[in-house]
Amino acid sequence: MNEIRQVPIAPGLFTWPSDHPRLLGSQCAGCGIYTFPRTGCCPKCGLETLADTELANRGTLWTWTSQSFRPKPPYDAGDTDETFKTYYVGYVELPGQVMVESRLLVDDETQLKIGMPMALEIVKYRQDGDREVMIYAFRPLSA
Amino acid sequence: MNDVAIAGIGLHAFGRHDGKSEADMAVFAIREALADAGLGWNDIQYACGASKDGRFADSLVSRLGLRSIPFTNVSGGCATGGSALINACMSIQSGLADIALVVGFDKHLRGMFGLNTQEWNVDSWYGEIGFLTTVQFFAMKTQRYMHDHGISHDALVKVAMKAYRNGSLNPKAWRRSEMDYETIANSRVINLPFRQYMVCSPSEGAAALVICKGDVARRLTRKPVYVKGYALRTRQYGSLEVFSPSKPLENAPSPTTIAAQAACEMAGIGPDEIRIAQVQDSEPGNEIMHMAETGLCAHGDQERLIQEGNTGIGGSLPINTDGGLMANGEPIGASALRQVYETCLQLRGQANGRQVPNNPNSGLCQVYGAPGVSSVVVLQC
């Protein structure tokens, strides 16, 4: 029987498969800052003293917007102009670490408010043949 | 170092020009600038040109005359034209040339800019996941700014109305009809808080400047406009820039802030002495934020200035007097030079129909481009 394979949209962005997925970033041994995604050269101090690190899976919504029209390629969600649905993007502040740009798992803008707590999820983005392409995203944390 | 003045300005109308190539428009602007300076192509000793999607600027020499002069091509996102002007200013200041030409031009396809990740130092997933659009980023930056500094949606609409009002007074603008509040506010959502009639579109156009040493300019024209200060700056760690998968927790001044401080310092004037400004206004959020980032007002003051009408042509701080990006559209290579063209008209007292009153004698022009670069010039007469 055909087995569905789940593939991250890019290697090294997040741990997957995992019961407790985490975003993958770097921390600089020189100045202590965090980056996302992983990088080899510290953008603050310029040293190549970064180590891979797992980032927090909870954060606070710092800002957001809607994407209400289908972008041109390289956008690729497997949708068409007819099937396109507005999606939501924001920056989520991971405490003490870094803010990450992320898709937001909400149905409409009334569910988004700067300052609200968010939680990381790994979700299916599109189907490529027998593969499910997975992305990271954040969902409002229910009280 | 030599001082730098603008002796000639030229601009091909912005908009959609089917049947004209970007080179046609560039040559038009160049010839207009040369005529305005009372010079010919044979007087130009150095040239610098900018185009994002058009042919290499230096290839224009085949239509102007092959004289083996140095001709540099530059690029820098939406700050490209500013980068070209600054490059040419350095040729004058250093003594490399007495008279130089700057040209910027573009003819973009319809619809939002199509971008590719390789150009912007992000990996392909970033585009696939739907983050690679500039307006989306500016909407996020604006939302946070509105939250932090109490800017209203009403102010966004009024900034757009002003853009179209000023455009209606500018015969070389693309959008030349005023638009009323409801039409803008109720147009379809693009990226909240921005609606369709708030967002500038890519367009076509060209602008050119003849710049020269101050003493040469004074022989050519009774009213040279001096480039008293200029600065091109890239981003610092900590600022929020377009196409960034992450942002540090610590904050840093934006490239616009740093460039404006440096340009004003070079000019020897404070931003409070600036009488008119053209700032990057790809949508109203950017106009509002850049008013403060350039130091023209304090963060949060924009709301009051806009509600009082003080950013209009008759106000205390006229902003984007030719309609800006919203009314002219964005041919990337040309926009920064369009700002300088407009400021020169205003400082010379030649902005018929949209002249800022009381003889403004200093202006600031600012552009910002991906991936976090800004050029600012300070002009005085």
C-alpha cells in the first residue's frame, strides 16, 4: 500500500518527525544571541561560533497581517487562484531568544491580537505526489 | 572636497507606456536633464545608472554617443536610484569628474513584484511558504507601529487621499484623479491594514539629473540646488527588515534613521530645518513611519500632523508633494531620482500648480529598499 511520507518544507528548520517538535536555530557562543534559521556566521558579532539549538515552542504574537491575494511564484501551496484562501503571517516572540516569522493558524483576523500567547505546531502545507510537505506555524494558545 | 549641485533635471512621465521601452524613457529623461542644464552628452564626464528589471544602464551609451566615459551600474532594492545619485556625487566630490549624469529607469510587469529568493539571501522555502512579498512585510511593520504609537486607520486613508490629491496636480504622475475616503477605505484588502487603493503598484518611468561642481553649476544656472548631504546605509543587527525569517529581540535604529542622521550631519542642518520631504511611501504605513525615522517628526506625532492636514502642500511639513509612490507607481530604478526632481522643482519655485508656499529652501529625499538599505539626500538652495 502507498505510505504517505511527511517531509519538512526544508531540512533543518524544525525537528520532524517528533512528538515535541521544535524550531531549529543557532546560538552564538560569543555574544549569546539566537538566530532562526540556523546560520554559520553570527549576524551580531560576526564570529563563526554558533551552535545548533532548539528554540522555544511557545511565544507571544508581536505583529501580524493577512495575505489576501495569492502571491506569485515562488509561492507554492498547491492552490490555485480559485482555491486560494486568505492566510495569516506574523512574528512570534520566543522569550529570551528571538522573534520568528511564521504562518498563523487562525480562520480570520478577529482571532489575532498583538500580545496574545502562541504555540508551535507542525502542520501539512501541501501534497506533493505521495509526500505531505510540512511547515511550522503558530496557533493562539487557548486559555 | 568639491561641493555638488544639480544643474539639470529630467523626468519621463510615470505610468504605463505600452510601445515605449525603458531605454526610450531613460533617453528622454537624460535629454531633458541635459537641455535643462544647457549641456550636451559630450559635456558629461562620468555617469551612473540604475535599473532593476531593465537593461544595464551603461548600455544606453549606444543611444547617446560612444565616448568611453566611465559609466557605473548600481542596484539596491527600492533605494537603487538613491544609490546611483550618491555614487555620482562621490565622483564630483572626489574630483574624478566636474559634470556627471545620473539616470534611473524601469518598466515593470503588471501586478505585484515577482521576486526570487536567490536575489535576497533567503532560501526557497521562504518563498514557497508565502513570505516573499514586500507589502506583507510593510503591513506587519505598520501594524506594530500603529500599536506602539497610536496611529489610526483613519490616518492611513488620509495619507492615501493626499497622495492622489497631489498626483492630480502633477502632470507627470500616473494616478491623476483624486479618490474619496470611502473608495479607499472600502477597497479590497491586500494585507491588513492595507487596502488596494493604499498600495503603490509597479510602474514605468525614468528620471535623470545632471550634477556638477558648485562653481560649474553657478555658471550654468541662476538657481542651482546643492546636494548638501547624502548617505547610503545598510541595516544594523536588531532592526526589522524585509525578508527576515527572524528578528532579534533587541532593537536598533533602521537604515533610514541612520542614513538621515548622517545626511543631515553632512549638510550641517537639523531635520527641523527641512521644509519639504519626499519619503518612501509604497503605502501609507511607510510614509508615516519614515516621517519619524528620518527625524522630521517624533514617533507618534504623525497622527496629529495628518489630522491637522499639515503634511499637505500648504501645511507645516509637506510630504510627497508630487503624489509619491502611491500616485506615481514604482519603477524601482527611477523613484529616488523622481523625489529629487520634485524637490528641485519645489526649491526652484517651478512646481506649478503644486508649489509649496513661502519659498522652501531645503528638502530631504529618502528611499528604503530590500534587504534593508536606505539612501537619504538633503538638498538646499
